[in-house]
Amino acid sequence: MAVVRTLAAPVRVELPRVQGSRFIADASPVADETSARAFIAQVADEFPDATHHCWAWRLDDGRTRAYDAGEPAGTAGEPILRRLVGADLHSVVIVVSRWFGGTKLGTGGLVRAYGESAATVLSTSTIIETRVCRPLSLTFAYDWSGPIQGVFTAYALAPSSSEYGEDVRLVVQVPVEIADAFIHDLRERTAGRIVVDVVAPT
């Protein structure tokens, strides 16, 4: 069974001050880029007086992003991301908020401070493993609802969303190890009269 490691819930820690600078690290599980950006915005709104909100994320498909938020290039976002990747976590965003304390930390000091902030918040998090799923969109005529429900039942799956217009459109999260067999059976039961698309990540 294919699984990924992620966080069970959002976590926040405040670290001891570094030469007067205050650091708060927030980490959260996220479903996609949209929810990662929303979490970053939430933290920034909560601490509008912070000098920097530096962050990094790693999504379930392995895509990563890091942002220094005005700190010297490579001294904030990348150290955060390295800790995230080093912990083998996916679908997680980390935001480290800094309040400048009057003393410049230098390149090495910043790298250490942001890296340690990320490491500390991850060390206090509960890590869980979740199955890797492939999101599929299924479009078919109403006449095929019965046979398709039979395939869903056989695989113990249920749609995560549904739309009923001229045709039926269902979205279902299918564990990757059974996705090909699931698609094959859907096409067999409908004589090929079903459109199956992989839902693109947002």
C-alpha cells in the first residue's frame, strides 16, 4: 500500500529569542496549493507586526516551494524546506514568522534560526501516514448509474463530490495501487461508455 507521511493537525511553537529576534513557527497539513496559501495568509493576518513571514511547502505530488519574504536569498525558505524534505513529509506547509530584534544575524545565523524553527515545530507535531490516492473524474449517462455503483461497492469506494446535469459527473479518490483495476472495471461494466479523467492538482 502506497502511503505518505503528513501532519495530523496544525502546530505552533515559539522559540527562544536569537539575539533579540523573536521566532514563531507554524506547521499545518494542507490538501493543495490553495489551502497552503490560505494558511500562510492566516498566519500573516494573525501577526501583522512581524518583520518577515518566511515559508515552504511540499505537496502530495512532491511539488515544493520556498519563500524568503525579504530575508537574504536562500537564508529562510530553503532551510525550512530542507527540514520538511528531510522529515519525508508531504502535504505540509511551514511558516516561520520573525520579529527583528535589532541585531543582524548574518547569513549563517539566519539559516540556523529558520532551519531550527522548522525542525522544532516538526519535532512537536504528530505525524501520520495516509494512503496515496489518485483523484478521478467520472462522466457517464444516467443509465449506467447502477453498474457503476456496483463497481464502487466492489472496491469499497464512495464519490467525494457529484454533479447531476445532462450527464452524471462524480469525483472519487482512488488509492493508487487499485486505480488501474478500478478504471478497467468501470469501462468493462459500461462497455466503454464512461469518460475517466485524472483531476489536475490545484
